[in-house]
Amino acid sequence: MSDDCIFCKILSGEAPCYPVHETRYTKTFLDIFPADPGHCLIVTKEHFTDIFEATPEAVGMVGHVSTLIAHTLREELGCDGVGIYQLNGDSAGQSVFHYHMHVIPRWKSTELNIHSRVPGDPAELEALAQRLHERAYSMRIDD
């Protein structure tokens, strides 16, 4: 746990989030600066700065959960595709230094983007998180 890490604060309940899914090892929630509606972040419950610190088991669980979230987004939102991105270090575009993966729904009509500087509408994020949460838990995944 890192005192200055926003994801650690979310995991400890000190900061809010729009939760979508949770396992013993990961928590998935909506990005509050979504590249596209439904942009999810899968974070490890244990703090690792990046892939170079993360254990193979942590990396494997994040990857495993990404398949569930990708299916959830496609089925619930009807997107044309899903981008799965994992960034390591400043020069790779990592902006929060806690190991995590972006799962972003993609439509043919939208421009490819991973980070947004525009916050999502809180009411829309809350409603979408609830829809995705219900869909994710209706699907089967072992944790």
C-alpha cells in the first residue's frame, strides 16, 4: 500500500470509484477520465509500481480478468472492439504508478485514445458502472 497512490486510496476506501468487478486479487472500476464510455481500469489489490515489480501471478490475474471485462463491455455496450492496454513508465504513458490495465470499448467511428483530460459525468459513470457490474457478475469467472 502506498500512501500517495490514488489506486491504493480507492482500494482502502479513502477515495471513491465507480466499481464494476472485484476478485480477491483485483478491483475493476470505471476510469473517471474515460477515453470512451465504459473505459475500465483493472488494478491489483497489492501495490506494484509497474510490470517490472508485479509478480507473474498478479500479471496473470489482471490478464484473466481483462477477458471477462472485454466480454462484459462488448455484450453490454455493443462496441465494435475492445482495446486492452498496459503501460509501464512515464515514457510509455503510465500516469498512475500502480500496476493496472486499461480495457477500453472501441467503435469504428471513434478516434483511438487511451487517456482523456475530460472527466466523465458522475451520474453517467454511476449508471454505467451499475450496468457493467450486473453484466460482469452474470458471467462466470474463477478468482
